[in-house]
Amino acid sequence: MTILLDPTSEAVPAERLRAPRLPELAGRTIGLLDIAKARGDVFLDRIESRLVERGAKVLRFKKPTFTKPAPIDLRHEIAQKCDAVVEALAD
């Protein structure tokens, strides 16, 4: 069992099932979301190179600021264009 902690200070932790993994990356479109924190782009550059090695197409996205959730239009665009997304959380 994997336990993930939510940094949003939930009073009662929510239980959520993990999304199923993609059976393979080749031919899939993976979105990389930079949340606009320092060095997140460095992390995503490395992730992008590894995904491309495995045959994935990569699309890059960036939030305007790390202090607020991604705008709904950005979330919608990612959902429409991508099979999966990786969000960079780095300082």
C-alpha cells in the first residue's frame, strides 16, 4: 500500500484510487506541466528526454504562477490533448 500526503491541509484525508497506468508510452501524448516553481523546468527537461526515448510525444505546459491552481482553460487543454500528465514539483 502506498500512502500519499496531501499538502493542502485536509481535515479528513480523502481516499482516492490511483489512475491506471498506460500499457505503454510509445505513440502516446504525455503532457508535462511546469507549476512555475524554481527548477521545475530542469526536472521536466529530463523527464521529457526519457519519455521521447520510449516513443512518447511530449507537450509542455506551464501555469502562470505556483500560488494558484492551473486555470480551467489550461486544465481543459491538457485533458483534451494528452493521454497522461506529469506535474513538476521542485524547488
